[in-house]
Amino acid sequence: MGSEQGQDDERPVHGVWVDAFEMAAFQVRNRDFRLFLDATGHTSPPNWNDPDFRHPDQPVVAVSWFEATDYCHWLVEMTGRAYRLPTEAEWERAARCRQEGWLYPWGNEPPQSRQEYQRRWGGEVKGPLPVGASAPNAFGVYDLCENVHEWCADWYNPDYYAHSPARNPSGPASGARRASRGGSWRHHVKVSRCAARSSIPPGFQYADYGFRVVRGAR
């Protein structure tokens, strides 16, 4: 985990072991989140009816960390499977895939070099693209490091890497902000690298924040 080329909170670079887990191929879509809203009567997110954000296959946006975890709890009740948000370590493991030295899931080429850059980040559209618009990485996971920032389970601490455990790190015991990973339709280059870290308070609902789920022991 980490990078010597990034921000201070990405240092030091260190080896991490994570137990096996499964990650959803797609970010949670509007069509997925609608099932949760209909079943629970939960209030819809602020951008739910905005034409720029309401396509069924766009990732749901403007969900708080609490709402993302509520969705996971609902999935557990519906399926009996251990759905949850990924840890930062799990997210970075999935993004790095089988090429741990790459800056991005697709290699070392910057986002501007990608074929769909203009469509995704050039101002042609407002909001995220429907999921799966780009090729998946070698693990079969789509849109890592792009489309929407993704909530992680961890509390955020910029100095956590200096003392994090080597096996299954799950973040500090407490904090004021929750960790997030990946770039978004609004912010791309700065946080699109596999190692780049970001965070906001868990109650915030931003139009470039979404999430995806994992399942497995932690």
C-alpha cells in the first residue's frame, strides 16, 4: 500500500496482507438502490430526481456513509451474506490487481490518455457515466479510480500508515472523517491513482460520492 509519489498520507509504502474477499464488479447503481428505498421507505438521496444523475445504470450518488452502510445491512438481511463496505486495504488491493507497481488500474498512463477521457471528464456530460463504460481490470472490476468516489469502511487518519497492522488493516478505532477512494466525474487526476487517499465526514452527501460492496470475512 501507499506511494512515494503521492501525498504525505500515502507514506510510508508498506506491505499488507488481506484475507480473501469478493468485490462487486460495479458501483451500486440507481436501480440497485431503488430496491433498498422501496423495501425500507428510506428517504431518497438529494440528487435522486436530477436528470443528470437518475439513469438506472448510473452509480447512485449523494449517499452518506451512514446510508451506504444501511444499504449493506439491508443486503445482509435480504441475502444472509456478509455484505459490507471495503476497507481501504481491500479497495487498494482490488485496484492494484496483479500489477502492484502500476499507478492506475489500467497502467501508468494518466487519465488524459484514455480513449473515453473527453466523454468522462471533458465536460460533455455532467455526472457519472453508467457503470461499466470502460473495460474492467484483470479482476473483472469496473470503474475503479473513476466515475464516483467510493466510501470505505475505515475511519481516516493521515498518519495511519506509520503504525497500521500488516494483516487486514481496518483503519483507526475512531475519527471525524471516513476514508474514501478513487476519482470521480468531478475530480479525477488528483485521486485517481490506486494509492491516493481521500476522506470527508460520514454525514456528507456529495454528488460525486457513491460506493460499492464487498463480502467476505474481516
